[in-house]
Amino acid sequence: MRGPGREFRMADRVINGLLTVLGLALIAMVALSVWNVFSRYVLASAILWADEVLVFAMIMLAWLGAIACAWRNFVIRMDILVNILPTAIQRTLSLIQLFLVAGICLWTAWLSWGYVLRLFRFGMTSDAAGLPLWIVHGAITLSLFVMAMIALLRFVRLAIWGRQQGWQGRLATGEKQ
């Protein structure tokens, strides 16, 4: 029977691709911002839609980047007290935490999905750039859903096999975590 390693390596590659796209988007955002400042103060004609696009791009960058953080388990923790507890209690608390994270993310994604559908149906666009707003809000919904699936995967892995660590991928330097 084949283990889950192949699927996790594939997911690592997808996450690395996502991070590459997000990095390129960040470079493009900086270039647009620099060009907008130059055109505003040197050429005396600002790009009217640039600030709006930059705000929306930053929102999407943060939420889609959260998927990579969730996959690689780069989350902020306050676990000093938990780490001194017995292993069985740590495992139980981890299961509760993962269940709550998955539930809250799924619930919020569901609510967000309804909002995204309304934006799509009404054809709402941003004021300056005319961007369809459902795309920006859809990135948030997608991120919440994927983070919920990651939490559920960790929950199942911990509940069934008793382990959660060891499959989060590689750091940007190529080192194992």
C-alpha cells in the first residue's frame, strides 16, 4: 500500500508555485507603486486606479499567502504551557484546536461564499479600476476553505495515525522543518 508521501510532495510543489506567483505579484506591486509615485510627483499625472489595485492585490496576497503558512504550519503559537503537559493531553488539545480551526474556517468560508455570489450576481466592480469585486472576495473564501481542509487533514492524521508533524514541506531555503 502506498503512503501519503507522494500527495504531500505534490502539494508542496503547488504551494511552492503559489509562493512564486505571490512573490512575482509583490514585485509587480512594488513596481506599480514606484511608477505611481514617479508619475504623480515628477510627471504631475497620477495613475488613478493604482492605489485601489495595490490595496486589492495586498488583500489577495495576504489571504493566499495564508494558505502556504497553514500548509507549512507557520502559525503564531502561545504553547508554553501546553508543551509542559503530558503527551496525551497535548494530543487531545491539538485535536480540539484543529477541529475548531476547521469548523470556524468552514463556517466563515460558507458565509463568505454567499457574499461572493451576491457580488458576482450584481456585477459589482471597484470604483477606480473597475475590477470585479467577487475576485478579491473569492480569494478570501478560497483561502478559508483550503485552510479548513488543511486543518481537517491534520485532524484526521493526528486522530488516526497519532502524528501531525513531518509533512509540512520545506522551508524556502530547501531545508526540512
